[in-house]
Amino acid sequence: MANPLAHAQGLRGARALLSIADFRWLLSSNVLWWQAHFMEAIVVGWLVLEMTNSPWLVAVAGFCRSLPLLILGFVAGQVADRFGRRRVILAAQSTNFTVQVTLVILLLTDSLQLWHLYATGVILGACWAMDWPARRSLLPDLVGKERTVDAMLLENLSQGFSRIGGPAIAGVLVAAYGAIGAYLVMMLLSGATLTTLSYLSGQPIPKTNRRAAASPWSVLGESLRYVGKNQPILGVILITAAFNMWVVPYMTLLPVIARDVLRVGPAGLGYLGAASGVGSFFGLLLIAQIRRHFSNGWIMLVGTIGMSIVLFGLSQSTWYPLSWGLLFMAGMGQACFGIMQTSIILLTASDEMRSRTMGVLVLAIGSDPLGKLQTGALAQVLGAATALSVMTGAAALALVGIGIALPGLRAMPAPATQQVPPLVPPIGPAAQTPTGVPQSTHTPSQPGGN
């Protein structure tokens, strides 16, 4: 039976976060944005596969979408600091909406060609590379640093619903109406995201201490030195690079596995994509229960290594229900990675280095395009299943090595020391939570110039 006091504190924690108007608008925009993002991952992969019948060219589409992460990771944090996080987010989403409108017009006029998908993939990837670090860096300004993990849990909870709905809806729409049906919905979602973000207040966020005259290269060097001296952040960066090189590209292979191994159409592909979203939702509930007993670093390591092992199992499966279940478990590992990747950095980095460190994180995510090319080449030569087994096996070994080499990542203090009531009430028996938890004196800043 759940502890009534913990349950009440959890509800109060959620209400406290949702009482911040700007956090509500940002959270709402995140739901819409991620919904379109997960729809796009399914639609583009299936569309390219149907146009070319080539796993390699499907991987090239993913490469184009991810390439800007490798390039813009050098400057993403600096741009957010210079022009303001709010302005960067709005500019990125305005461009995103324009691209979606363009793709709808190309489809309606029967003018869409493969190079259009590649070119728009680069533009959308550039938008993501600028938007994501600015959006995540904004969270502590809105809710306070002591509430960052709770805010990330709530944000990932909403993302989990999008991860379920996005692929499933995309698959059904493609099966029923073709790609145009899915792209029309993505265009509407993109427009709604932009509209929601326009309601963010215009009050300025206090500036951090940063040298305006520093050159981009000196700032990058300073950021890399800062990361290198901080084992928890360094661990996140290395795990992110390995994870995006060898694990994340499995999504590129999913259309090929669905059609050629599991023998299902676009609707079946959509339900496969949704499986990880369902698993992610349950992973969030699990993290909410264990994060006060294990360090953030341990949760991240176990989640990413576990996901690698589960996806290795997927490479051996030819039975749809088993594959769905394995992707469900992979989603639980994805939740551990997604929450702790950002939380560790936002909790550990100083305020003046927060955006820059997030920029280094985007640079690490930039290993994804290289992983996609590697995935496509292996799939073309060895087949999708063998390519997946090789890459996930390499990922598991690399992640274990990182965990052993960086004890500072594993030894991070458990979040329970923060004296913050849990956002999600414990499920089942729970220890009595002490009363009289000190109230934070932090007054959340309002987004404006940043």
C-alpha cells in the first residue's frame, strides 16, 4: 500500500511545477514537438525504403537528419548564451514549421524526390541541434535547480506519451492515407508547437557570468576542459557518444526489420515504434521509485547497458510479439538514459557553464550520423539483423568500460540528499517521509531574453 504522506507530497510536487505558467507552456510545446519528431522517424524511414528499397539509403536519410548535431554542437551552447534561449527555440521552431509546410506542398503536387527528404532532413536536424540544448538549459531557470530532476521526470513522462502515440499514429496514417496524411498531421503539430511557445513570457532571465569577447574556439576549449575535469559530466558525454554511435541507430533499421524480417507493413512498424514508448512510460515510474536509493550515474549505466543487451536480443528475433516485448524493455532503458543524461549535467554544471556544457552534449550526440552511416553499410553487406547484433554488442562493451573507468560517475550522491519530495508517489510499501522538509527559497526566473 502506498504511503499516503508520500502520495500527498508527490501531488504537491507536481502541482508546484505546473503552477509555473512558463513551465506549463514549455511542457505543452514539448509534447507537440516530440509527437511530430517520433512520427517523422517512422514516416521518413518507410518512405525512403519504399522509394529506393535500399537499407543504405534509409541510413543516409538518418545521417542527413543527424549531421547538424556533429557540426553545430560546437556552437549551440554559445548561440543560446548570446541570443537567448527563448529566441533560439522560437527561431528553430519557426524554421521547423516552414519545412513541414514545404514537404506537404511537395507531396500534394507529386513533386517529392529523394533529395528533398535529404535536404529537409539537414534543416530539421539543424533546428533540433539548436533547439534541444536551449530548451533543456531553460528548465533550471524556470523551476529552480533543486527541482530539475522532478521537472525532467515530468517532461519525460509527456515525452513517453508522444513516443507511444507518434509512431503508432504515423504508421496508421501512412497505411490509410499514404505519406501525405502523416505529413499533414506533422505540419499541424509543428504549427501548434510554435503557437504554444509564443505564450512564453518576455521577462528576462538573469545573465550568467560569461566573457562576451571570447572567441568561439576559446570558449569550446574552455568547455571541453571543464567537462574533462568533471567525471560525472565526462561520463555522460562518453556514454552519449557511444550510445548514439551504436544503439540509437537501431531506429534506422526498424523499417527494414519490420518489412523484411517480421513481414509487417507500415501499421505494424508504427506499433513496433510505439513499444519503446510504452516501455519508456513504465521506466519513468521505475526511476521515480529507485532514484532516491541509487545514484543518477548508476541508473544511467544500468539503463544503457540493459538497452544494448535487449536490442541484441531483438537482432535474433523473427517473431513479432517477442520483438515488441524486447522493444518495450528497450524503452525502459531509454527512459533511464533520457532522464539522467540531462539531469546529471544540469545538476552538476555551474550556472555559467550550463549552456556550454549542453553544447558539448550536442557534440557528443553528433556521433549519431556516423553511427547511422556505419549501420547502413553493415546492413547493406551483412543484413539488418546482423548489423544490429554487431553494433549493440560493441555498445555494451564500451558502456561497461566507461562505467569502470569513471568511478566518479557511479559515486554521484543519490538524489535523496536533495530533500525534495518525489514527483511520482511510490508504488507499494514506502518508507515514511520525514515531515518538515525545508522549503526552497528559490524564486523561478521567467523566460525572456534567454
